[in-house]
Amino acid sequence: MSALLSDDLLRRFDIPGPRYTSYPTADRFHDAFGEPDLLQALRERGSDAQRAAAPLSVYVHIPFCASVCYYCACNKIITRHTERAAPYLALLQREIGLIATHLGAGRAVSQLHLGGGTPTFFSDDELRTLMDSLRAAFGLAADGEFAIEVDPRTVTPERLQALWDMGFNRLSFGVQDFDPDVQQAVHRIQPAQGVFDLMAAARAIGFRSINADLIYGLPRQTPDSFARTLEQLVQLAPDRVALYAYAHLPARFKPQRRIIDAELPAPGDKLALLRGALHTLQAAGYEHIGMDHFARPDDALAQAKAQGRLHRNFQGYSTQPDCDLIALGVSAIGRMGDTYSQNAKTLEEYEAALGAGHLPVVRGHRLSADDLLRRDLIMAIMCQGRLDADALSLRLGQPFASAFASELARLQPLAEAGLVDIRAGGLRVTEAGWYLVRAIAMVFDTGLNRATAAGGRTQFSKII
């Protein structure tokens, strides 16, 4: 890796950019898109026999957290009042019922993800009720991937067994960092032994493709301290690892104002954290999937990449086929056909809409023909790492090289840096380019390029 990514290269491309969990990105959604547009998209799917038979993905957002983690940029509600969960569960059930009414009950679901916030803020009985409601509205596939994000501070081995009994078969543990000093700086104290005990229990129960999240660039992290965290992670041996860069944006995210700027790693040290992490993960046998995701060679995610079956959605890289996504809960973003929609961002707005019998959609976007083409291009780059010029020329009715001449010109500096190989047959992301693949995809993002040309400021996190 050191030979592929010099410090100069990493600094050069340490620029803000989208994560491309969608295209167009969520900053281009608008409030002219509302409930009638989503209802139309649901009816269009229901009336198309081929699409209606295709499996769905479902995301449920549970926003509550018992305490605040200072680094967090998620949509969340900090409260220790667990009694707030029951009314929110009732709202989710109402939303599920409305979606099923308009889409049709019994639609197959091959992927389910509960995120937050802290999904395990719900009690076992509440989670069980939620799963029962989802099963009543949708057909959860026998071979589906059903995941839940877990804060290790909120579960026990007994709770993990309860989650398994409910139908969850995948877990994502929020580790972030094992160092007690770093944990104190970000207000997230969780002893390492507790995480190890939970991992052992999860494996004994039968969970597979267990993910662990790490964050580099947190306050008080040093190359030495993070190296110790990485050594512990290798001992923990999760099937997948998500290695996120901390984006310090206190003007946008109020909890981050509690982080002391002077305690953040200097830019050179942050690069050292990343370099050390990449070296350790690769030495331990993890394969780089793309961006900040790694997996063991025998994991389904690594196999999907090797076989060209990798996809990407709002939960990140996925082994499931590209499909429509039902989004439930406060601020959740869904995809239906050629539309994206986002729910109300506050609990008050969400409750008011459902109380009036309406889906809580407040903004979204219907994709144009150009959006659909560029979405396919960007997702091919992000997931397969290549574009086939001949196939694209047939689709366009003109040579790919002429239709995207300006984009290919903007790719030249990236090609000269060794990130992408441009050939007559298309382009291919190089081994080094996979680490900076967002920069390659950004070249095809017309909205981003127009904003940049106009001198607009981006709200995206940096690539490194």
C-alpha cells in the first residue's frame, strides 16, 4: 500500500466529496417532491409485474440514544427516557401500514437494516413487535440479510440471542476505538473485554458477516494508540471492517463542539493513522472492498466484489441486487424506481404527518434520463471499478468518448496520478484508485461540478 499511495497523493486528493450512497446526492433533493410523488412511484412499482416480483430492501431508523457521542453526525434524539420508544414504535407501525396499503402486502424483502441512533434503545419486546409488524406487511425472504446496528454498551449475550430469535442474522458493532483516553474524549466509554465477550457470544449463536466500525482522526488518537486498537481489532476478528475518517464539522453538528480542537490529530498524524490501519488490515488478510470497507476473503462481501456482483445503497456496499428501498422512520431516505424520498427530520413533523394519515415525506427527487445514466456510471465505478465504452456507446447512440469528452479530460490528472486507467475500451479503477474512488466518481457528477465551477461551498466530508 505504501508504494501505491504516497503522502503527497493522499494530501492532493484529501478533498470534500460525496459518499455516493445515491446519485443524485441528498443535497440535491427538494421540497417540491412530496407524498403524491412517492405514492405515484409506489403505484408504478405495483402495476409493473416484473418490478413487483423483485425483492425489496427496507431501512428502519430508530433515532434514540441514551447518551451523546461527541463525534456523531447522525440524526438522533438524546434521552434516557426509554418510555419514548413505545410511541415511536406506534408511529413506525402506522407508516408500515400506509406503505403496505399503497404498495401491496406481502412484497418480498431480501435486505433489512435497523440503524440509528441506537436501535437497541428499543426493548426486546419492542423490537419483537417491530419485526412482527414488518413480517405482517412484507415477506421476509428465507435467505435474506437482516442486520441491526448494536451499541455494545446496550446489549448482553442474552440480548444477542433474543435478536437472533427475532430473525436478525447480521450485526454491526460500533467499536470506534478501544483506547480508554480516546473513549473519554468522545464520551463513549466501553471496555474492550465487553466487546470481545459479545463477539464470542454472537459467533456461538450463529451470526455471520459481523461488522465492526472504527474511526480514525478522533481526539487524542496517536499512531501508537491506534496501532494498539488495530491489534485488538485483529484479535476480535470481525468478518467486515468499516474504517471511517472522522469529519470535524462543529458548525453543522452541535455535539462536535464539545471536542477540543487542539486534541485532534495533526494532518500528518491523521495520514499516519490511515496508513497504519491499511497496513494492519491487509496484513491480517482483509480485502479492500472500496473506500473505507474491508472484508475477509471468505465473506460474502468480498466474494460479491470478486464476482462483479457488488452494489451500493444508503447502508453502504451490499451483496444484494440493486433494488428499491423502503425507508421508515425519522429522516430515513428511500428509493423507489426513478425517485428518492426523505422523511421529516424532526419527530414532531414525522408524528404530525402520520397523525393526519399521510406518509411523512418532506423532500425528494425524480431522476431525469441524464440522472439515471450518470447514476449507472457512478455506481459502476464505485462497485465494479470499470466502465465499458462499447456498451455505453450502444446505450447512448454515439461514441462514449465524444459524449463524455469533458469528463475524460478531467480524468487525465487522475490517470497521471495512477488512480484510473483510461483506454479505448473504457476505464478501469487501479488498485490505488480504489482507496480514492470517490474522486473518480465525482468527475461524472454534473451537479457537483456545476456547483464547484460557480464557486459554491460543499457540505461533504473529506475523502481521506
